[in-house]
Amino acid sequence: MTPTITIHTDTGPLSLPPQTHLDEALHHILSPKSLTPEQVATAVNGTFVPRHARAQHILQDGDAVLCFAPITGG
């Protein structure tokens, strides 16, 4: 059996291989929503992760990942 970690998203738990980076996980998280990683901001465990840091951010078992689109208007 291949080891996995489980992260928590707004659409439910997601199992991923250990050492998965945030940018890799976003493709799994966003595909059902028809969004791209460039269209959302991200936070892990309540801490903002900027786009340029996603490729270096390794997810841990139990992490909570939130993706949210910026709100515009006035």
C-alpha cells in the first residue's frame, strides 16, 4: 500500500502522496471547480501562502488548505 497524507479542503478531505507541494495539490483541489491556480489565493492552516511560495510549500498530514478568489467591486 502506498503511503499517503490527508489534507482538508473546503470540498472535503483529499489524499495525496507524502512530500506533495501546495502547487501540485492545487490541480486536484481546483479541477472540479474549473479554476486555475492563478485565479485563487491560498492559505494553509490559516496562513497566507503567496503564489511564488507554493512550489516550495510541502504539505503535511492534517493540513487545512483554503483556496479563495479575490473579491472585486465597490
